[in-house]
Amino acid sequence: RVAIIGGGEGATLREVLKHNTVEKAVMIEIDEGVVELSKEHLPQWQDCSNIAHHEKCAEWCFDDARVDARFEDAMAYFIDNFSDDVEHEEAAYDIIIMDALDPNDDIEFAVELYTSDTYIRSLYNALTSNGILVVQVGEVPVSSSPADETGRFANRSVMQKELERAGFQSLHVYEEGHSGFMGPWSTLVAFRDIQTRENWYRNGAEIELQLQKRILQTKSGDSSLRYFDGATMSSYQLPPSSFEVIHCRQKGVPTDCENSVWTSKTVANETRMGGAYNPVIERHNREALHSREYARDNSHHWKEALLN
């Protein structure tokens, strides 16, 4: 089960439907007019004709039998159904994708999407025990950018902290340059369970094998993916250097920014101190962090970081 918050133009839904493992895709868009306007002016974003020959699929993505399009306030939906103080009658989701307003948008609703502790906690509750939250978090910073907490992207900084407080045990940021937004865009991936994080560090060959198994082929027998493969996933595993720079510019320079030599033992200690999000450690001890053994053996360090 996949939930998409926003994304009325249809492109996120189109990509989700390419996975044969998806049984239900619930898209929650507050404005139905966005769907209709995009259908008229951006038809390729809602075009699923290349996989329409598969069972349950359709030429227009929204006609796919797996799609449940709901035109309502997504924030209200999650808070009403998955808050700590309500009985959860809705089935949990394996993946939640937040494709809504940008974190730097100076709009009250956008601010709430990235900073409301009640809403973010409801997203955590809405996921299965090994669920994953994916959030587009705006343009990638440059090396001269200030720390998020003091710049235009203060909401992005708040969200990272709220995700940790909610219980997410591992946060990762990657950049993608094929979005068509005049520059590279960043995406945050939050794992509810530390063990699920192993999948993030699969090598290119393992990713290719999984893609062969799960991605629906086009009528010609080709993959329906245009910009993603095992090599691309490997590039996502290393956070952009600019995120390391702005991480080290935050108030009170983090201890990890002062270390120049990294060992597996250091990584374990610093991870315990740094919490679920630490681009410095990810960039400077890639081999140790990318090992499944590290994710398994040091899961208790991540849990301690969230409790302390």
C-alpha cells in the first residue's frame, strides 16, 4: 500500500504504478482541479499507456484499478485517522510519498506540512513497522548556503528534527537532476525501522535484480523506467556534499564535523551522538555505513540516540 500526498499532476502516481508490487495507491490531493488541468496541459505526466497492457493497468493512470484518488485535505486525513489519540481503523501504508508544496514556500499550509509535530507523528503512525516516508524537500543547497535552520529552508530543518522525535530511526537525503525544475532537487527518505535501512545500501547488481523482478515492462519488453537503475541508486547513497556543509554550519558545530579521521568504531560512536540524520558520517565512512552488518550490529546506537 502506497499513499501519495499531493501530486495531483500525476507524475508521482505514474512512477508508483510501474511497480508490480503495488496493490493499492491512494492519492490524496486537496484540489481536484490540479488533476483536470494537468490532464489537459501536461497529459504525459498522467500517461500510463506504456504499461496499459498489464492486468489492472490503464491508458490514463487515474483509471488504473489500483488507484484510489481522494480529493481532500491530506493533513486532516492523516491526523484524523492516525493520531496518537484515535483508533486506527484505516490500514497502514508501506510507503508514504509527500509530493506537496516546497518547504521554503511562505504559505501557512506549507509551513504546517513540514513543521507540525502532530501531523508528522501521524505519518509515523500511518506506516507499517518497516514503512518508509519519502518527502521532496526542495532545491539542493549550494556550498555558500547558510544552515537550514537560519536560512530560507528552516522548515526543512524543523522537519528533520520532528521526524527523529516521532521515532524514525534513519534519515537520508539524495539529489536528483531529472526533475525539470531548473536545478537539482532533494528528497528525504525516512526509515521507521533501522533494519529496513539495509535495502538502502544494496549494491548496483542487487538493485538491478530487484528492478527486473518488480518493474512492469513496456509493450516492447523494455523497462518502463527512464532515469533509474542500479548505478543511479548507488549515487543516491552518498548525500550531496552541500548538505554536509550546511549541517556543519548549524548553531553549535556538531562533534562529527570536527573529526577528520573516521573508523568503524568512530562511526558507531558518532552515530549514537548524531541521531538518525548525519550526512557527515555518511560521506566520510561510506563503506562501514553501507554494510548490512553495520546496520544490524549498531541498530541499538540509533535507538539510544532517539531516547536520549
